Amino acid sequence: MRLGLIITILLALLVALPAGIVLAQGANPARILPEVINPGDTIEVKVTFTAPADNFNAIGLSDTAPEGWKVTVDAAWCKPAPAYVRVVGGNTAEFIWADIFDRGKKFEAVYKVTVPPDASSASLENPAFNGTEGLEYYIGGNNYVEDIVAGGVEEGGPGKWWIIGIVVGIAVIVAVVLVVRRRKPAASAG
């Protein structure tokens, strides 16, 4: 009876674990900037993310350039094109996708920023972009919000949550096998 219960729990973990990991992995929004930014330049900013699960929908993205930098948006620059784009306060780009997407769909929100001619070198080396409003979306009726991080998106290979899930799954399997092996000789002796 215990062996059957252990096997049932193990199978339930192996079936449920990947689904939970996919949702935990998130869309991982990342902001990509040019390597060099000079005063007076107009630069292209890309924010990339990926649908972490099926039924990825009601997606809103908000990203704010440093104070005094002027933002320009156009839905045609993005892939896929959002249903709605606008500039708020001169330096915040907002995007809305109003469709339902499957897991793995890649998104690229693009906007342009004009740097003031008098921008300091310190602000150019480490521009204070703010993605705290970030990316907001729904999956299966649940609302998620993620901050936008600096840098590119890693391509290929499993994400860290998949690796953690695999390690946890292996640890559970080893623990179950050890418990079953220890109890089996004791059960046959009695």
C-alpha cells in the first residue's frame, strides 16, 4: 500500500512540476540599449520577452526613459505589432497587446529615445531607465507583473527554473527509491 502511495505521489509530482515551472519561469522582459549613447543621439530601445505559457493575454508594457529624454513610439516597429501604443509624460512608452498567445511566442517592443544635447556623461554611461511598472499580463485568469531588467535575453537551453525543477524531480525520485529499498528487505524478513 505504501509503495502504491509513493508511486502515485511521485507520478503526480512529475506531471505537475513542469506546468508549475513554466508559469514560475515568467516572461523575463529585458531592455536592450545600444552600447554607446552620446548627447543629442536618437537611440533605439528594445524590450524583449516571451510568452511563458499558453493563453498569454491582456499584455501591457510600460518603460520609462530618464527624465528629460524624449520618447517616440510606433506600433509598426514592434513584433508583433501591439494593438495600442502611446507616450506618457514625454519619456514613458506604453504598449498593449490585445490577443491571446501561445507559450514561446517572442515579443519585441521597440521605441526611440532622443537624448538631450546637454546630457551628462554619468547619465549616458548608466541611464536610469525605469521598468518598475514593467510588463503586466494574464494567464488563465491570474495577473502577473514583472520588472524589466537590463541586458539581453538568453537564447536556447532551459531556463533556471527548468533546471531547478529537474534537480528537485531527480532528488524526489532518489529519495523515493531509497525509502522503498530500505523498507523492502524489512518487509520480506517479517
